[in-house]
Amino acid sequence: MNISPLLFHRSFGLDINTAEPTDFPRVFTSFLCHDIDYDASTRFVAKKKGVRGHSRGVNCIGADERDGRWMVTGGADGSVLIWDLETEDHGDEEIKASAAVLEKDRPSHGISSIRFNPHNSSLFSTTSYSSTLSLYSLTPTNPLNLQTYPLDSHLYTHSVSPVSTSTALIAVCGFSPHIRLIDPRISSASQTLFGHITEVLSVAWSPVYSSILASGGKDGSVRVWDIRFGATCLGSLDITNPPRAANRAAGRAHDGGVNGLLWTSDGRRIISAGMDAKIRVWNTENGRNTNVIFPPVIKNKFQPEFSMVITPSHQTSGSELLWIGNEGEVLAFDLGNGKMLKRVGVPKSEVRDGVGRITGLVKRGGDGNGELYTSHALRDGKKFEGREGVTRWKARWLWKEDEDEVEEERTEKQRRLQDIFEKATRDPVRFS
């Protein structure tokens, strides 16, 4: 028995008309795709008095996408550092950590995920492998621990509802086969969602409706929930069939664990990343796979959260760009057809200095939306010398009137390369 596509569509309430993005961000993010590069000139350091760095690499990273000022990194040793990106001195090649969570307020094991409150840039939350969810408030000195929720298993990630303004419910998942919903107004879990039969690796709230949630399991399933109906999910997604009803065996979304989930801003699509090295795009109007095919370059063999970021683009009929951290490189894809548009790797000199695989990827909000930031594990047991495992990927600013000049410059370079190629193939080859 499958779910009726009409009922599935109605359960999401997807009868909305989304406005077209403005011309300015479309032009800007187009240039972000073409000219973003690894910023090797800037170092992130923890030099402030009383602030210790991440001694065992960085597990995850979170950014304030509303104002673009704050960034938080979580270490494999349980350390949490706060970075004020607006205090950067452009004449200095170092960005210094502004504060750190005190040792008494931080988890005893590694941080697994970091999220900012989408309605208040001074609040953020973390999950850890010590089975705790912690809520913090940014203060002029060290962050203040507001509440810590001890749960019953290692936690992999969490998601804060961007729509629920009154409660800002937090969905938490981990080693246990169920999802906990945390209401920050109370000191315990407000609801538990049962349905997965294995570990839950990823969870993401709908950006349109406060009651809709998606989750990914280690068994390769993707389930969709409406918390208004209690602990029963709406159904599960399947690669080749309509979504399956909750009282049936789970559909197969991936052949490996689903450790990455992301909604498009209009709520009409869900992007899932599986440990089978596949990325799939799902239409939430009918619950079906859209069959967008991405090239076989995805590397996803580690169970921690697989980070993905979406930015708008005007290049392909208004389609959006999907950015991923692909171990030692950043990739950009056209979300409409899966075409790879950009591939930039960490320089070899940085790798020799200890910069390992990418463990987290975020975009900066506010006026800094031409920047991506990544967190990195230590490579081969090395230590970062005088720096932290955080890097920036920058793009040059582009105004509308500059776009034609950029395209002409690119075309001229292509013409010169073509002339060189034709000359090389036209001249006879002589052996002495």
C-alpha cells in the first residue's frame, strides 16, 4: 500500500506561491560559483587570553545565517569556540577566537553538531557524543550555558525549527532508533517519535511548516513526520515508487545510511545524502524521486553529518546551487540537473600542514553571503601549528554591470587556449 500522492501533497500543505528571488542575489551567487577559492592567506587562531584551541581537530561548524556575524566551532575534545567575524581587521591575516565555552559548561566528549537559533542570533545549541544537548547564549565574555538536556544515547545531529517562532522546537537524533523533540521552555523532552528501526543519522525541519520533519536512518530510509499526529510518521520515501505508508515496511531511499538531509527554501524538495555515495532530490508534492543524477564524484564514507548548503543561482533558469564538502574539496552542483559547476580542493601545502578532510560546511549570512566556511579534522594525527582547523572560501564581489566584462574575459582566455592548441596540433612533430 502506497500513500496517495494527493494526500501526501495535502499533508505538506504545499499550495503556496513562492516569490522569485531578487536580481541582486542571483547575480552575486552566480559569481560565487565561478570564482570562489580557498582563502590560504587567512588563519583562524585562538590567541585570546583564557581561550584554548581545539586540540584534536574540529568536528563541526555552525554559522549565524541571519546577521552573518557569529560562527561557532566544536572540537573532537568537546571544546567550543566562538568567532566574531565582524571584528576582522582587514590588515591582519589572522581571525582570532573571541570567546570559548568554559570547561565546566562543555561536554566531556566531542561535539557532533552546532545550530544557531534562526530567530535570535545570540542563541545557539550543540549536541555531543556524551549524550547531551546544550543551549547557550552569547555574552560579552564567555557564552552562558542556559540548559543541558541529558539524553539516553550518543547524539549525531539536531535541527531547530525555522518556522516555530513561539517554541523553536529542537529535533535531536542519534544512536537510538527514535527522535526526541525538545521544547526550550521546559527542562525535558516534550515528545518522542518512534518509527525508525535503526540509528537515526539525520533530521531536518521543513522551512515552511512548523509541524513537518524529515529524518534519515542508518538503514537507508527517509521518513517524513507531522508532529501534530503524535508519534506516527506520514510515510517513507522510496527510490522507484510513491511514498510508503507508515504501517508498511520502510521505503528504500538509499543503499546506505542517510547522514545528510536538507530542504529547499520553498519546502518543495528534500535533498538526501547517503553513505552509498549518492545524492537524491525528492519532490514533496508527491513524495517521488525526481531522478536528478549527480556525477559519480561524491565521497561519503564517514557516518557523522554530511553537510550541504543551498544558494540561489540565475545561470540555469533560476535553479539553485547545492554545495557540499567532499572530503578535501568543495563542490557545487546545479540542483535542477545535477551538473557539477565548481570543484575547488584544499591546496597541497595546507594538507601537508595538517588540514584534513572537511567535517562541516556553512555559508555566512548577512552581507557576508559570498563566503563559505569549513571545519577540518586533523590529518594523519598531525597538529595544526599556530592555527585552528577552520578555513574560509571567498568570492569576489560582482555588480550587475560587471557581469558582461567577466564573461568577455573568460571568452578571451578560451580563445587564446584554442589558438595554442591549434598551433600545437598543426605544426609537424620532428625527432632529432
